[in-house]
Amino acid sequence: MPLFLLSLPTPPSASGHERQRPEAKTSGSEKKYLRAMQANRSQLHSPPGTGSSEDASTPQCVHTRLTGEGSCPHSGDVHIQINSIPKECAENASSRNIRSGVHSCAHGCVHSRLRGHSHSEARLTDDTAAESGDHGSSSFSEFRYLFKWLQKSLPYILILSVKLVMQHITGISLGIGLLTTFMYANKSIVNQVFLRERSSKIQCAWLLVFLAGSSVLLYYTFHSQSLYYSLIFLNPTLDHLSFWEVFWIVGITDFILKFFFMGLKCLILLVPSFIMPFKSKGYWYMLLEELCQYYRTFVPIPVWFRYLISYGEFGNVTRWSLGILLALLYLILKLLEFFGHLRTFRQVLRIFFTQPSYGVAASKRQCSDVDDICSICQAEFQKPILLICQHIFCEECMTLWFNREKTCPLCRTVISDHINKWKDGATSSHLQIY
């Protein structure tokens, strides 16, 4: 600590003698004072962070000591000690202020970072919501644009549709007529089969005449095209086959084949029950339907093969090679389909010739135990059959039931390992166009 000593002359005494300052000797009070000043100087020059001594000496950075006659009787001068603000003290204060500032700054930075992170998360959530909203709005706007485009283009689409319908009015009308004829005949045959002995012979004869007349009328109307050739795997008399003409030939041939086999089912319906029982009729219906589907698989092959092989002119080697390749691929696919139908057809033939039974004939005592009433038809038993689950039903009722189910109607015990489809006289509505 710098120490400034100002030597001021002592005013003369009353006697006029000047007192001389002793230089050789030092009094005890001055020694104590010097020791105190050295201790103060050591405390001020001590490094920061010394603890409470630094804090205790800090407030006393500036002070003044006067040493006069009372304190130093042997001295002839007045010593004024001026402790200027020490650099260490200022540095300590500034360092504390800096540390407190740094602490507050760090604390504020942490809070600001947390606030910034929360704000960034909020902004990210808002951005995501905005993006999803933008995506939804863009999709909605695209849908609205498409709807407006369709609304504006609707008159033109109607004009083109009318033109297209007028160009193919004959084919469309004939297709609708064939479809309605098939649906009517198929539903009528299924109803007559379900009626069993109560079926109408007149209705069956009418269906037979209706189907035969429709087929003959159709072929007579288009006799110039010789469409009946496709029934026996021959090509109709058409010079050039386009896609629509192929579709026309294949569609008509498929419906005519359905009508033919439906007519055969009508013939079976006309057979009396004492000649062909109801159970045997069901197996005949199944066999005729599987044979119809099997035959319909091969009929379109010659027409499609001719259409594919004649892709372009024969003078163009590339187009001719492409037509050969497409025709070979078509034949391979038809062979795979053929083997699939063959397995099904063999299974149907095995069932047709074996005609497996679902049970044994029930005795009168067993029928009397259940009051001689069938649980299916709610009438007296007609040829009662006892199943393996000891339930008794009519033979015809069981035949109709197992055409669509595998289990007993009462206890749900599995009786048959497969469902005998098409025994109810139905015909598949699948259109075999390839």
C-alpha cells in the first residue's frame, strides 16, 4: 500500500525553541503502528480468495491516520497517512462484480437456452402442424381441382359416351339381353330344384323352350358371321378380327354354352322321380355344371390364338415374332388352367360314381323316439337317414343341406369332408372371355 507522508513544520512553541525529530530512536507506539501497517499491507497484497480477511479489509480501503503530539511525543512533524484506493482492492471488487455478473449471465444464458429450446420445440410443432395442414389443404385443393375439371368436362364426356354407345349399340343391347335371360333362367331352375316333388313341369318345359329359342334366334340373326363355328373350336367367317370382334364372339359363345347346359338341367327336372331319384338328380346337376365349365375353358382358345398370331402383317418380322410369342404365352397359361380344372373334374367324377352316403337308414323305433318329425322340413320322415351323431333327417332334406354345409344342422358335428357345389341346379355366372 503506498504511503504518503507529509512533513509539515510544527508551529513554534511559546518558548520559541524548535523541537528536533530524533532519527536514531523510535518510540514504542511508532513500532506498533509500523507493525499494524505491515500487517495491513500484507493483507492487501494477499491473493484474492483468502476468505474473510479479504472481506474484512475491503471496506477500509481509504482511511487517514494522524499522528500528533499525543501519539508521538518525540516527533517534531505531523505525519498524515493517506491510504489510496489499492489496486488490489479495486480488482477484488471488480472481480466480484464480474463473477456475480458472470454468474447472473450464465444463469440468464441457461434460462435463455431453455426458453429458446422450448420456443424451438414449439416452432417445430407448429411447423409440423403447418406442413400437415398444408399437405391436407393441398390434397383438398387437388381434389377440388379434379372435381371442377370433371364438372367442366362432363358435357364432353357425355357426348363421347353417347357416340361410343351408338357405335356399339347392337353389342350392348345383345349383352344386356343375354345377361337378363341367364339370370332369369338360373333363378327359375334353382327354385324348381328346391321344390323337389312339387316342381312345376310346365315351368321346366317353358324354360327349356325359352333357352333353346333364344339361342336359335341369336344364331339366325347373325348367321352371316357363322358364330356357331366357335362352339366346335372353329373360327367364324370374319376377314379381320379386332379386339371388340373377338370379345363379341367369345361372349356370345359363352352365353350360348350356358344356355345349352341349363337346358339339359331342365330336361333332368322333367324326369319323373321314380326313374331318377332326387339324390341322383343332384349329382347329375353337379356333373353337368363341372362339364360346362371345363368345356367353356377351351372354346375361346382358337379365337384368341388367331387374334394374337395375326398381330400386324406377316411381312413385318418383328411384329410377327411378337405375335408368336404372345400366342405361346397364352397357350402356356391355358395349359396351367387346364390341369387345375382337370383335378377338380376328376374329383367330381369320383363323387358322381360313388355317391357317398351321409348315414344309414333309420329304424321305425328310432324315428318314433323323435316323434317322426324331421327337424328341417317339419314334416313326417321320408326315407329317414340316421347320421353318425344319432340325429335323423329326411334323405332329400339332408341332400339339400349338404349341398352347402358340412355339419349336422342340430349339433354341428362334421359329417362331410367337402361341400358338393352345384347340386342345387345353379350355374356359374362367371364370364369366360379368355
